[in-house]
Amino acid sequence: MSDVLVGGYGQPEFDWAILSEPSVLAMVRGQLGFSWTELSARLSTLTQAEFEWEPAPRALRVVRRGEERAARAAGAGEWVVEWPAEPDGGGTRTVAWLVAHLTEVFFERWEWTFGARRRRCDELEYSGDVRAAVGQLAHWVGAWSEGVAGLDEADVMTVGLSQATPVDAASPFGHLVLHLNRELIHHGSEICTLTDLYRSGA
């Protein structure tokens, strides 16, 4: 497949003014917004080859249904996301896998906080095309960010505002916002590292 540059999904401008707001909500929103701005800059230059690159044998991938080689796979459409046999089985991941994982994380938390609270991540239709996949991730990060921005300060401490998981339902909402920030920073760092390695010819 050819190396196609990602574009047109709305790379965000960070609102620096939020850093002067003395509130907990502004702090978590500022961290989310700046982290996404940093990652989206890298995603905007991501090529199809980098997206698919397997940094080690049997790395977890996003593949067409029927081509999976992992013990489990998730996805409702033509493309599925490979998963290890155990939920915490780890393993090396492709950039495509990391983008898909971030997409399902933000989608499911949005759905069970601000949405209809019906759909789960296995109902998502993923894509093996870099443009479509990054666009989908950008959509759900944006939806989550808008939802959080629309909250009142008191909502940060509200228990059960999200029903995505039993932990979310039993915790003040601010913990979930920080968790998703951590997911974005953690997996975004992996994406940047993998693309650095690919570009260096490793």
C-alpha cells in the first residue's frame, strides 16, 4: 500500500487561556487538550506504511476479518482489532492497533457518560486505512473533550457520572478524566516512539 499522509481531520489549536483558569476542571481539560495537540501533530504526518509496521514478530494489528492470527479479535465491520488471549496479555503493538485502542477507549467512555449508554467497543467499525482510522480517533477524542468541557466544576467530584465500568460507576468523575488523559499520553508516547524507530530505519 502507498504511503498516504493523513490530513483534513481538524488538527486542533490549543487554547492556552485555559492554563490561567484556577479550577480542577480547567487543569484536567488543559492536560487533555495539550496532550491531544501534541499527538495529533504526529498523526497528521503518519503514513500508511508506518501505520501498519510490525516492530516485532506477531505484533498485534488491525486486519481484515478472517486474516487475524491472534487468539481474539474485536470489531463489527470489515476490519478487526487483534487481542491477546488474556486481557492483560501485553505484546508488541502496531501503530494501527494503538490508534484503534485509543478510539475504543474514548468512544466507550463517551457513550457511557454523555451518550445513550447502550453500545460497547465491540460494536465499533474499525479501519485499516490510516486516514479513516485517525479521523475516527479524532472524532471521539473531540466528542469526549466537548462533553467534559460542558460540565460544571461540581461534576468533577460526582460519583457515577459515567457508567462505562464498575470502577467508573463507583468513582468521582475526575478520576476517569485523568485516566483517559493517561491513556492518551501513554499510548501517544508509544505511537511517537514507533514512528521515530520506523523513520530512523530501525
